Amino acid sequence: MAALAWLLIPLFACLGAAIWGGWASRDRTVGDTAELTGYERFRDVMERSAAEKAERAGRAAGADQDERADGPGRTGSAGKPVLEESRAGG
């Protein structure tokens, strides 16, 4: 009986190694495709979010400029203050 036990130990070890080898060499490309698709959706959402924020900021800045277009605190296209003398030409 002891001899049988000593023969079964390597047999179970080989069986376990074969199972582990099959599991370690499995095809994993299916998971990558799903992960890449999720990453693309994430990037699209982030780009849309950034575009919407920029659009809202542009609308808010445009509304502010319309309200004070002739006021003394007017800014030029570069965002720098425009002085009254430079608008009058002298």
C-alpha cells in the first residue's frame, strides 16, 4: 500500500501540472476586446464632456462680453484689457 501511495503522489502532481499548464496557456484575447471597447467608450465620454464644458464656457464668456461691450473693462481678442485711448486712435 505504501508503494501505491508513492506512485500516486507523482501522478497527482503531473495531473495538477497539466491542468495548470492548460489554464495558464488559455486564449485571453476575448477579454482584451471587451476591455478595449470599454476604454474607447470612456474616451468618447471624456471628450464629449470636455467639449461640452468648453462650449458652456464659451457661451458664458460671450454673454459677459455682450453685456459690457462698450464698458471701460472691455477685453480684446487676446483677453487683455483694451484701453480707451487705443480705441480712440490716439
